[in-house]
Amino acid sequence: AVDRFYPSSRTCSACGSIVERLPLHVREWECRCGAHHDRDVNAAKNILAAGLAVSACGDGVRPPRS
């Protein structure tokens, strides 16, 4: 239900902001809101939240396309 291109590891699970570029070798990062993230744990939190939103709302989750 979650789009495979959803930026789950680059989206802050605390404030929702998306890091534009985050190379794969970077395993931990800090958001400008001050939240410190382990990339894999952060992605898991975001995918869980997206999955819960899909089950509650019945719609897919996709990143905004510009």
C-alpha cells in the first residue's frame, strides 16, 4: 500500500520534513527540528505510520511530485 518511492528513511518521523539528499552510506542523521534518527528505525516508524493511515483512510501514500 505504500509507494516504493516513498522517502521513508529521509522523512523525519518527528516533524515530517524531508531531507533532499541523503546518501545510502549515511546511517544516522539529525533533522533541523533537533530529532536524531537511525535511518532504518526512522524508516520503520514512517512506514508503520503510513500503513496505519492507509488502513484508516483507505488511500495509498505517495510522496508529493513536483
